[in-house]
Amino acid sequence: MGIGVYQLFPTDNSSIQQILSLIFYAIFFFYLFFGQQLQVQRILLSISGALNKIKDAHDRSKREIIDFLQKNGYNGDAVSHVNTLIEYFTISPVDLDPTGLVKKIEHILSVRDERIRSEVRSMLPEKDALTISILENLLEISAALNVYYKVVRHYYLIGKKTSNLYLLMQLQMVLPDLLREVEALVSAIEPIKNAQPIGDGIGPMVAGRLLLNNEKKQIARDTIFGEVNYKNRILYVIKAEGPAGNVGQPGNAIEYLINNYGLKPAAIIMIDAALKLEGEATGEVAEGAGAAIGGIGVDKYKIEEIASRNNIPLYAIIIKESIVEAITCMTKEIVEAIPKVLNRIDYLLENRTREGDSVIVVGVGNSIGVGQ
Amino acid sequence: MANRLFKGQKQFKVVTIEECLSCKLKMKRPFKINDYVYKEGEVCQKCGTKMIISAIYKEELKY
């Protein structure tokens, strides 16, 4: 039995039927003409809620930095100093002619790092490297939250001004992922402030385990290495200098060992935390080939370049974790991956190198809370 | 512990694990400021050698 259109036009004299039809037509025409505006308002409301959360996160990160500065004896105008550092920007070099681009990026990044570090040192001149690195890391978190807040606010205001439903829908679609990253950054404040190891520090933790009771020397900025006799091979173990929050310069360290130290390694083994896919278990260890290192790509380029030029096999061991786990305090599951990683290193050494060989082992990641 | 900005955010406590490299005795205690992994720890109650901090990680607080 089908419903005919004639049913919408009642022929009987029932007043209820007539009222219902009127309501139906009112709603139908309202949605026809104002549906889009209604949807725009609904999306604006949900984005403004998210924007407030991002603003709270950003304000909290700034408050934490100011508290940290005051606790460490800074007497100047902390608010304006912190605002200046948070707004510090970096302009990427032109890529129309890509030759030599990595060198230019490295130069610009090193200028930025030096500038921020000298500014931070001038604020806390009496403090040790750990305190300086904590402040640098907190500033990085706050700068990232500042960008998130300003970009979301920009599209929110443009969408509101122009009532552009499609722009707002795109913003609404990316918001859950964006909020997850904001949540991760906020959760990173506490462990960084207390110099606790973060999930990304698993690489330096494995390297530190190999370096225990061995002499360590500085090899590049914020980077140390040590010679370790292990399974009748000589391991050159590299990691960022801890317990300060550094990532070091593993690319420069490997270049130095090969070019200046005259080392001819039989293999380079890189250990790093890697982002897991949804459904994968935290702390799962996987092995592969290539340079296991994140960041903007300068170190990765240098390591790939020197490995391919000298025909050195490049092995990667990764420990899987989520973005939140990577930048917040380390979890038990990640710590429990250390013996598994050491087993993989043993296997690679026994099967891919010979006794007496030299092997470079790099623990990649942020060394906050991880000594050596 | 920090205020919760996001709904459903879990609360954690951070623990330090001290390990004796000779007799493998492990000791768990709350994290203290200035603790870091591979820092020298307390004297081992079993064999008397110096322990090291072998791990620092967070544990979920259950109410």
C-alpha cells in the first residue's frame, strides 16, 4: 500500500489534520531556505567549543612557563619575553632550485636553535643544561599550541564572516585529530617540567643501556657516543646527551665517526620510536631497513647519504606507540620493549656482521630524563 | 597532578624502578624530582652494591 501525495492535502475537515499539514509545510520551507544557515550555526557552535579548549591549553602552557621562570629566579617581564619567544618563526628556504636545500634548512634551523637557546640562557644565566632544556621544550610546546590556536581561530572567524559552510565542514572534520594532538601537547607539559622520560625517549634508553659503565664523549652538539665491546664487535653507540631534553645531531655524529674518525662500520643500526597505526599494540617492536629518524629531514638525509656513499647497510628497529604516548610520560609497555630491542640488536649483530667488525648503534629520540 | 582539560583524560602516578645489576633485585618507588634513568640509586638491600634507576614510567591511578 503506497502513500500518495494526495494524503498531504486532507479532504476531510479534521482540524488536527490541517494543523499537522501546516506544521509540515512550515518545517519543509524553513529547511529549504534556512537549512544551510542552521547547519553553519550548529558547526560554528561545535568549533567554538573546540577553540575554547585549544585556547585553555595554550593559556595553560604559557602559565606553566611563567611559573617555571619565576620558580627558577627570573625577575624580568616574563609575560612579554615568553610571548616574543612563542611567536618566533622560521622561514623555509626557497625550493625552486632544490640543489643544496638540506644545507640551507640545516643552516636556518641552527640559527633558530642558537637564537632561542641564547635567549633562554640569558633569562636563566645561572641554571644548568637540564633546566635550560626544560624551558626550551616547554617553549616548543607552547609555540605549537599557539599555532594550533591561531590557525583554528583564523578559519573559524573566516567561516563565521562568510558563512562558508564548506570551509567550516572541513575544519570540523579535522578537529578530532587536531584536539588529540592538542591533548598530547598539554599532557607533555607535566613530564617535561619534572624531567621525566617521554615515550620518544625509548631510543636513547636502549642506547644508554648499552653505554652503561663505559666512557662517554661528546661528538656533536648535545650528542655523545661511547665505544662498547659487545659480542666480540666494537659498537659505537650514539645518543642525545641526557638527562636534559635534547634530540642531538645523530647525522653529524655519524658523519664525524666515518669522515674524521676513519671508521668503516659493517652496519648502522638505528633505534627509534615510531607512530603506531590504530589497532597496533603499544611497545610492539618491528625491524626494517632505512634511517629510522623523524624531524624535518636534515639528519635523515645526512645518514642516508653517508650510508649509501660508503655502502653501509642501514638497519632500523622501531618501537610502536601513539602520538600521545610519544610525547607524554613513558608507559610500562614501552619500557618492556627494551629487552626485545636488545634481542633484535643481538640477532642483527650475530647474523649480519662478523666478529671484530665495527657497528654504529644510534638511539634516536628526546633524551629528557634519560642519562647515560 | 594537572587539572584535566579534556573529558576522559586519565590520571597517572609516576614510578621509579631501581635495579641491582649484580643480583637483579628490582625496587619500585614513587618518582622523585631529580630522578633520571641510569642515575645511581640506593644500595641494594640484598647484595650491598649500588643500584641504578633502570626505568621511570607512569601507572594509571585506579579509584
